[in-house]
Amino acid sequence: MSVLQAQRFVEVVLPVPVHRPYIYEVPDALAARAVPGARVVVPLRARRVVGVVTAVDQRPAAGIEVKAIAAAPDAEPALSPALLDLGRWISDYYGAPLGLALRAILPGPLWSVAKPAGPAPLAERLLVLTGNGMDSLLERDRRFKRAPKRRAAYEAVEALGGSAPMSHLLRQLKLSGAVLDGLVEQGLARIERVPETRDPFAGLSSPPPPTLTADQRRVVQGILDTDEPALIHGVTGSGKTLVYLDVLRSVVASGRGAILLVPEIALTPQTVARVRGVFGDQVAVLHSGLSAGERIDAWRALRRGERLVAVGPRSAVFAPVQRLGAIVVDEEHEPSYKQGSAPRYHARDVAAMRAQLEGARLILGSATPSLETLQNERLVTFGLPDRVGARPLPPVEVVDLRSAPRVAPAETAGGVVPWSEALDAAVSGALERREQVILLLNRRGFSTFVQCPNCGNVPGCPNCAIALTVHQTPPALRCHYCGHEEPIPETCGLCGSATQRLRGLGTQQLEHFVGARFPRARIARMDLDTTTSKWAHHHILERVASGEVDILLGTQMIAKGLDFPNVTVVGVVDADTGLHFPDFRAGERTFQLVAQVAGRAGRGPRGGRVFVQTRAPDHHAIRAAAAHSVPQFVAAELPLRAPPNPPYPPGTGLVRFIVATEDHARTADLAEKVATWLRRASRERLDGMLTVLGPAPCPLMRIKGQWRWHVLTKSSEPRVLGRVVRAWRAKAHRAVTVDRDPVSLL
């Protein structure tokens, strides 16, 4: 037998933007662990990296020096065969290197070379009494004759069953550490270490849901009776969450696991409490807001099968749930399910593929489903047309800001705040009745921008092609893309004019105005600036739920999933903020946002009213949202995306190639080369079935110092787009990002 034949080689994929795998030799001592799906530590040039074994029994090319694997930390493969196959599908469908796809599947701490095993499990110190001849009272009197505090500590632990966590004894019972150490030194107790799971949600629980309505029972039974993917299309307040939980109860009762995806971190505490109310400690939470230790503990508990239900946003679709039986995607229309960096996967579509690979149920839910989902013929749709308790959907009044009577400009920061008399009266009335109000303005900051009244100059970000946003806490001009900050100028940087005029409106300015207008109201603001800390979302929502907040105002994060029965007035302060974005989904986003926030009103016995302020009252998105009508919106929107208009999804597939470099001329030149390559591919390889648009500058032309151009490709044949992204993957350029099925064209 030759030396080469005696050696064993494996294929290893590394988390780098390189399409090809690497070949490494397997030392005999690591042979049992170097199997597909297992992580290995390998040398790469002058450093070491963590990779994943994807194939065994490989043969290296002749004449190439093959390095050996340095370590194999996994006793069992970190990735199951199904998750490894899912990574391959993500790589093929989105045109991303397999290493980047696998990097998205495994938690970040597991890619650390310094600690390849991940953060060490947390161990709790437990004080355990040994007994040691202490049964008789005389023996106790003798041993503790000169140590009454030690005796009190001994008998306190004895009353707790003979053992107790040291943290409990020290913090709750206020026992002295020296006294407890004395028990150990005396041989009357010992310290043991027991594994402890870091679970910040351990105390969260809502009571199990009440009895389902007839409509909800019908939907649950319909889902359980079919093996096809299901869509629950239910109006806001129809109890979709109760349906999910009842279906998952059946899944878990059969010994299988489940994943519940929610669209935003803000929803997680509320959702986790509901899920824990049904499944208790079988629930694990996975999301980026947790510490590395908390994330890895949740991942390990799922991997070992100790917990069966995973809850979280986008990345939880990769949870290592054992015997997976169902995946639920709540609010499936949410753009936050789309990953913003490579691989640019969409969690809803990844969930569909994972369910297919593992033989699990797929359940999508939304009050305003995406057009792609509504047009998906493989889905079985179940309707929940009525709210729980037969409460009506709140009436929506569309306020035309062009003509509606407004509160005097002197009282609205010079007319900057569009505040109609109708909305003013409704808010005043709700506050008088001790009811709650939600105000939506989907733009954070104090004011959109500063403009010189003399020459018209608007201070812009030096790194990005956008105006700087005014913030008052702390006072600064801030870029929302790269984080650049500078002081608010007192004079114009171009002409030296001494006055600056604030233009536009943001959530901070709305908060300032509402506070002055209703000085006795207790106000909470919820946007990206007020929710940066770990539990900020939860604390704000708890205050609203307990009645400590009269007016909750904020950006889109207040529009979804919140259930507060005392909210009787919802105001959309300016529905036009996203209506005219240069993006084919602008109308759909506006419809969904307005319809969702309107659904926050009228969930209790007092009912509710919604006010939508707009300068485009006849726009089909506004009219359909006011009517709470998805069919009305679809009937108006679909023709706008089909010939003779330019075709866009869902009728055609879309891939966006984004070129970004620090040099504008180089960016434009590279974008032209990408477009030329695509046109040649369409002509020579794809029978002209690919439509190529561009190149053109992105609407947001410069972000974080990078000039951005893009090229759009369209085809009604998914296989054509698949061939294109896979061909590009093989010749990928670091400055070019491929985004298949983009949710934004900005």
C-alpha cells in the first residue's frame, strides 16, 4: 500500500468568500471525529481557522502539499446531514460560497479559533451537607459550641433539603461566605459544581391560551389534516398565535420539535412568554440580542434534545432542533426576514426548504401576506376573517393633509408637525377617558435634516450620499447608515448665514411636540435610538401593558404584534414617509405598515379608531389599508408589476448585483463589466431569457465611504436565474454582492 493510500484526506469548507473547498489530511488520532458536518481547526496560510468537513475519502491533486487538521472539537457533528444539505441549497440558490452559508447556520461563538468548543458551560456552586455524625442534638451542641453562626447556617441548608446554591445562601439568606467556608473546612459540607443553563427568559411566562374559537379550531384541524405547506391569513386580532401554539402542542406531544420565527427582537419577550406558558422549560430562544454564553447554551440544549421548541427571529431558522416536526413563520411578509449580508437568504424561503428536507410542516401567518406568498400555488390557505370575540376592525379615517383643518402652526413647531384637528381631538378624548394612544411615524430622529434658509445648503454625510439627521438626545447631526456624527451647526457651512431651518419630521421631534401639546400625558418612544440596550424593548412594552404609558409613539417596530386592549386611538402621523421611495415594493410596504398599525386599535371592549394622515389619500395602498382589504390592494398592485408595465415579482424573478468600492469611477466601470457579462451570458448561454437593466447608481449612492452601483436581472424562469448566480459564484469578485429575491432596491 502506498503512503498516499494509507493517509486519509477530507474536504473542508472555510467561512471565507471562496467557492472551492480545501483538502486536509486527517491525523489518526482525529479520524473518528473528522466526519461530514463536524467542525475542525485547520491551518490557512499563517493562521488557523475553524472549518466544516463536507466530504471524506478525498484525494488531493498530485504535487500539492497537503496540511493536516490541527484539532476536531466536536464529539458529534455540529451540523446534521439535513442542515448540511440546507447549507448547500442556500449556496446554490443565492449564489453564495458554501463556507459563508455554513457560517450563517452555526452560531458565531462556534467559529472562534481561540475557543473552538464555544463559551464554557456555566457551572453553579452547590453547598451539600455531608451529615457526618450530626444526627444527635448532643453532637451538634459539641461541634458548634463556639460557632453559633455556623450552626444557624448548617440548619438553614438542612431546612432547604440538605443542599442549596451558594448564590442563594449568600444573596437571599445573607449568610456569610466565611461561615459557609467553615462548614466545608469542618467536613460538614462540600462544594459541588452543577451545570446551569444561561436563560434570560426563564422567568417569563403567560398563562396558557383560553379555549379556541370555532374558527380557530377549524384552522387547527385543517392544518393537522394536510401535509401541504399552510398559510394562515387572519385579520389583526384574530388569534393567529393561539392557532400556532395549538398546532405546535400536537407536534411536541408526538415527540417532535418545532421552530417559531418572529420578525423582530422586540416581539421575542412577548412571544416567548406565550410559548413558555404552553411548553414551559422546553423553550429555547436564539437571537443576536443575547450574550454569547446565552446563545450557545440555548443552541446546546436544542442540539442535545433537552429543549424542543426554538423561538427567535431570522437566524432561528437554523436552530438544531431534534426530530423537527414544524416551522412557523409569523408575519411572513416582514422584510426583516431577509439577511442583509452574504449569504442574503430569506428566512421564509429557507424555512420552506428546511421543512421539505426534514419532513416537517411549514406554517406561514400574516394579516397582510406578501404578494409572493399570496401567489404561491403550493400553499393551502386558511382564513381567519374575524377578530376574537367578534370585535369589529376599527374604522379608519383618512385625513387629507392638503386640505384638512390643522392645529395652528405656532403650536406645531412652525407647522413642521402635520397635526390635524381630527387627530388632536381623538388623542385628547382618549386621554380624558384614561385610554391609550399609539402614534406611528416611520422616521427616527428629531428632524429629517437641517437646511440653510439663505442658500438652501443641507449638511450631508461625508461618507454616504444622504443628508444628516437631526437628533436631540444627545444633540448631534447623525448619519443612520455609517454612524458619522457632527455638532448641529449654528451657521451655514457654505454661505455663513446665521440661521438654520429644521426641515422634515422625526420621532424625537414628534415626542417633543406631543409632550408639549399634552403635558400631563406619560409618553414612551420606541425606535432604534431608545432600544439599543438588551431589555429596552421589553421594559417599554411592560410599561405600556401595565398602564404606565398613555401615548406610545415610534417607528415601524410599534406596528406589529402588540396586543394592548386599552389602546383605542391609533394615529399614522405621516403615511407618506415610504410611499414614494424608488423601490417597486414601496406601495406594498406602506399598505402593510398602515394596515398592521391600524390593527393595534380596538382590541378591547372599548373599541377603537384609526387616523391615517396623508397627502395621497387616493393612492391604492392607502385606500386598501383604510378598508382593511388585502384583496383590494392585490387587485390594484399586481397589474402594476406585470406587462405592459415593467415586470417585477411575484410574476418574475429578480437578482440584483451591487457593486461597491471607495472609487466612484472604478465602481461605475466594474458595474459596466458585470452588465456586459450578464448580457453576453443571456445571449450566448440562456437563449435571451434574461433581461438585464443597468448599470445605474443605487438610489442610496454612497454608504460608509463606498460608492454603490447596481445591475438588475429579471427572468420568469427560476432555473435561468439559478444558472446565472451559480456561474457568477465561480468567478466572484469581492466588490460585487449578489442579492437574489431582494426586498429593497435602495
